[in-house]
Amino acid sequence: MSFTPDHATVWIEIPVTDLGKSIAFYEAATGGKLERQQMGPNETAVFQTADPAGGVAGHLYEGKPAAQGQGPTIHLAIAGTLEEALERLRKAGGSVLSDPIPIPAGRFAYCQDLDGNSIGLFEGT
């Protein structure tokens, strides 16, 4: 049996300790907007996509982040250049962990959010 989906990732969830502070952080770092929504018993903040029916998105929720440096790395699309996004991330309280890394689809840098979650900021070509 072979399975090849259109998108290997269908949804992301990032646990944070303070939803309000994390919304401000992720909006600053990515240059995008998050929308607060009630999903089941949890209030969340949803990353917006151009095509909600076909795009891959995700949300922040108040939960227990993995220990610093543990857990998966979520790579996020950014507005503007990677250098601009890294500067916004630093000003918002995050940490940049690597220099920009070129790949065939663009460039990214490894970073950490306010709770030590591993994230990548990605600038496409």
C-alpha cells in the first residue's frame, strides 16, 4: 500500500504558557495575524492562510511546552525578508539560534519562541 498525500502536514499546534503574549510574539515574528477562536474547551489563536480550505495552518494553545530544545521544529512562513523577520523576532523576545540556511525552496533560520519552542522562520524564493 502506498500513501502520498497532497500535504504531509495537515495541522500544527504550538503549546504556549501565555496566549496573549504569544499571539503578540508570533504576529511580530511572522508579520501575519492570528485569530482567537474557541476550539472545543480551549481558546486558541489560529494562523491565517490565503486558502483556509486548502492551506496548511495551525494554532497556539495554552499548554505545556516541551523542555527547551526538545520537541519538533515548526517552520513558519514570514512577511518580508528573513533578516527583517529575525529582527522582529529578537525585538519580540525570541532567540535566533542559527545563521540563515539556504535550501532549494528559499532560506530559513532556527529560532526559539518565548517558551523555548523550536521554530524556523522561512523565506521562500
